Amino acid sequence: MKCENLDVWQRSCRLSVSIYQYLQDSKDYGFKDQITRSSLSIASNIAEGMEKASKKDSIKFLNIAKGSCAELITQIHIGNEIGYIDNETGNIWINESDEILKMLSGLINSLKQSI
């Protein structure tokens, strides 16, 4: 299955783009680098996982994507607390991240059942 056909991949790409655009003028390069890397890692690991030959390997990379998503949620909370991310945007990103986590869990469970 091509990653481009997965809603979870498409949504994680859009989330990453939104984060990159929002923080493009941030002068805190350490924070900006960390949060954009974790957002980019979600879609990237989904893509890598879907290209693996075995379902076991696919699941491994989907779990890495889940970890990156949890990392992103943490960084959004911190960005919100320190005033880098406004409440409304932060809440939208957290809600979207939560949905992506659920979608990843569903995809992983589906793959596990077919092993």
C-alpha cells in the first residue's frame, strides 16, 4: 500500500506543513528545529514503514511514528506554555496529533491481525 493513499500519512504531512509555516519566523532555532523534526518524522516513518517488505517491519516504523507524535504533543504543550504557540493553534495541533495517534494504532492493529 502506498503511503500517499493513507489518510494518516496525508494528515501528518498537513500537520507538519502547518507547524513549519507557523514557526518559520521563530528565532529560537533549537525549539523550531526540534518541533519541526518531530512533526516531519511522523509522516516520514509512516512512509518508510509502508515500503517495508514485512508487516513486522512496517509495524516497527509505525510505532516509531507514534513515538514522534507523542514527542510532538509534548513540544506543542511546552511551546504553548512559553508563549511560542498560541492556545488556539496549540489545541488544534494537539487534537490533530491525538487523531493521528488513534489512526496509527488502528493501522498497527490491522497489520498485526493479518500477520
